[in-house]
Amino acid sequence: MIKVDNLSFSFPQKELYTNISFTLEEAQHCAFIGTSGNGKSTLIDILMDPERYLFEGRLEIDPTYKIEHVSQFSQLDATKETTVFEYIGEEFIKIQNEITSICTEMETSSDIDSLLEKYQVALDALDSIGGDDFESKIIKKLNLANLMKLRDLRVSDLSSGEFKLIQVMKGMLSSPDLLIMDEPDVFLDFENLNALKNLINSHKGTLLVVTHNRYLLNHCFNKIIHLENKEIQEFDGRFIDYNFSLLQTKIELQELAIADDEEVERNENIINNLREIATNNADASRGRALKARVKFQERLEARRIKTPFVEIKQPNIRFDMDKEMEDSIVVNVNHYSVAFDELLLDNVNFEIKSTDKVAIIGSNGTGKTTLLRDIFNNNHDSIEINADAKVGYLSQVQGEVLRDSNTILEEFIDAGFKTYDEIRSHVSSYGFEGEIVNQKIGSLSGGEKNVLQLAKVSASKANVLLLDEPTSHLDTYTQIALEKAIEDYKGAILMISHDFYSVVNGMDYVLIIDDKTIRKMSMRKFRQMIYANHFDRDYLETEKNKKSVEMKIEMALKNTDFELAKVLIDELEELIKLL
């Protein structure tokens, strides 16, 4: 359907791609992955409107192909009184109204031929989007996503997660040749995420989806396009199989790299010996031998293993503290209530101790963010913060914490850093190196902004962390680095998250919103609840065993024990078959 051949593109301050090539074929469900800020959204923009961009290479798209786009940051006009049904069926309704109007005009007009021609064009347009039974198609999609209850609601009354799903349905029902979706999963709660999974898996057309969500990646796609370090790699198959392939390749490449290093070192010793002899001996043959060896060394250096998709640099996320707290209550919420147009939370009571790691779980629009913000602001009668608590805050509304008009350097000067060298040293651990520190924050990707927030939280050296959707927009490698930082942190964490993996891998227990209040749930019960709804019975145990074997492989590679790594990779392959 679409062929990209040797495409290169750069901005004045940054080169994005160098001779990348890939294809999208009919009916493929393709996940588009890669670390934050490396140009995934820009590549989508090029596919959508190639005439607007100056790129090198070839882009082959049939001009008759219809491409729909579900944007990462779509906003609804809140002044419109459109219902959900009318919003999804907008294109169908428009054509149907046009047909009705033409038929009405035919009753009184003498120019029947012209009207018949317009009538046929309208019918063809309706047919091209499968419009004969559009009402039943909309109902089918709403039922699939378990959102039939929203049919007659105004779109302006929806939560952000519900609106995202409605956008996805609208894009699918317009019958495009290719539907591109840029992070459609961001901020979706567990139920809506499962609805998105159902919508993706039921779609018969071609999909290109930018996502970092491990749940979707493991359950929705049959092709992976991976953009990394200005290069691209295609893989036909599941994400879980792609990761396994990368791990196999990593073992092979590390074994080869060690052999190459030994050969380079041996040749370097020969060159040094020849240089010493040539210094004391003017024999021309010695000089020629030295030159030959130097050229051979250059060839060895040039052929060293290059691993843009295997050795991906993770940010070094750390949450240190100025002062650890004794075992005590750091946050006490007592009879807390909050309402906007309606009551969201009522009579909420809980406490967080100094080393507790707790996730707040609940559907979109149930007041989680408002509660976390009230705790951070500490200006609510029902909330008490320990006097020794130093609180760090990451907001899902990035503009609350970051100023788009600031450069990265200016942002950290505002945060209390004294010198630019101090800032550069700190942010380099988070992947912000070189000239990017002089860029305006507004020009960064959503993932880069969240990593920058994590760098600010880290710099605060807080002993209580309030994290609102910290994994949103983060690539999978940064998500794993964040999980490790949370695991190592010695203070208290209260985290809103819809990322199943982050919750089960890092939290001690969850606070779950139920009937406008909050109750405590053990991690064991939470896992049972989620797995009962979304996974096969033995999935949890198999996933746990898989992670354990992967960690053993990483340890074997650190110890350069390649024989053990190869034995473990066979064990891992058997576990993956069960998933």
C-alpha cells in the first residue's frame, strides 16, 4: 500500500532519518515504536502531507488512497452540542442529508439530469464508506467498546478517555485505506484500554499505530516498525517475538564484539611494536608493514558491530532524598470530598506511610488528578501533610510543571540550579545532551517532556513523590528505567497510573475508586481482578517467569557467560510460546 524508500529528513538543529525504508501492506496492523523524540510523529506528518516537507528519497502512495489520522492531541470544540452518535456518524449523516436534499429538489426541478448526476455522486460517496447500514455499524462499534451508554450523550460531556475511543471509532468507520493513530492509549483507564484493544483487533483495514503501551503491543499487532538512532527496522510478527529476536541478536553481537575487541587489541600491540622498530630502523619494508597494519586496524574498527536496535540507551532515572523519614504517616486524608458539576469523591479516607508505594486506580473522570493536586498544594482542610515531608510532583498536564517558553537550561535555573554546567551534568543522565538543552520546551515531544519532568522530580530530592500518569508518552525503555527507579526509591510514592505493568511491578498496594469513595486493595487481589478481566488464567505466572528468565539472561551477559545465556534463551522461547 505504502512504500518508503531511502527517506532522509532533518530539521536545522537535528537530523532525524538517514536513508530509511519500509513498506505497509494491506490489512497489516503495524505498531510504530522507538524512543521519545526520534521523529515518529514527524514521519506520520510526512506520510499525511508529503508536499509540505523537503525530504530526500521516495515515498510511494497511491493518490486515490484515503488516509485517516487520529491525532495525539485532538481537542473537541466544547461549544458544539453534537451527540456521540452524530459525531461518529458525521460523514455518513452529511452525505445522507445531501441525498435527501437532492431527492426533495427533484420533486420540483426540471433539471433532472443534473440532479441525477449529483445523486449518483452522493450514492458513490456513501458506498465508498460503507454507508448503507451506517447506524448498525456505529452501534456495533459502541457495543464492542462497551460504550453504548454514551450514544445520546453530548461529546463535550465525555471524559478524555471516552472521547479518544470515540475518535478511534470515527476514524475506523470512515473506511480509510490506512488509519494512522498517534498514541491513542494515552491516559486511558484499564476498561477503556481493553476497549481500544478490541477496536484495534476487530478492524479489517490497515493500521499504523504509534504506541508505547506494553499491553497493546503484546496483544494487537502483527508487524513492528522500530525507529531508532536515525535508522528503521521492520519485523513481521508480534512485539513479544520481536523483543525475543532482539535478545537473541544481543547475545550474538556481544559475543562477536568481544572477539572483535580482542582482535583490535592484539593488532594494536603489533602496530606499537612495529612503530618502535620503525623508529630505530629506517628499513622501508618495516614502514610498509606498519602502514599495512594501520590500514588493517582501520578496517577492523570500521566493521565493529553496530547495534542501533539492541543497545538502546536508557535514561538513568534516580530518585534520591535529602532526608529519609522515620516510619511515620506522611499523608493523611480524612473525610475528603470533591465535586464539579457532580460529586466525584465523597468521604475519602486513607493514609500513606513514609515507605509506602501506592497506586490510585479508577476510571477516567473520577477525581484522581484533583485529589493528587490537592495533596500537592496542601491547602485542603481534609488533607494533612507531615511537616518533615518534602513533596515532588509530576503532572499529567505538563504545562503545570514545565514552561513551554523556557529552554531546558532556563527551566532548571528557575528550579534552583546555580550553573549551566550543573544542569548539563544532571539532564545528560536523562538523555538531554548537546544542543537540545538550548531548545524551547514547547518544541519537545510529549515523551521528552515527561522525561524532563522526571529529571525535575529527581532534582527536588523529595521524600514523598506524587506522580500523575508518569508513564504517559514514555517509550518502553524509559518505562522500564522508571520502574527500576521506583523500586530503588526509599521514600513514599502515591501514583496515578493506568499502566498495568508499572502498577504490578512497583507498587505495594492500590487505592481503588469505588462508588465515589476509595478503598484499599492488596496487590494480590488487584492482579486477580485485572487478570480475570483481560488475560488467560495462567498468564500472570507465565509473564512472571518470563521476566525472571530475562533478568537471568541480562546477568549472564554482564558476566560474559554466553553459554548460560544461550541455555536461558531456549527456556525463554518456551515461555513465550505459552503467551
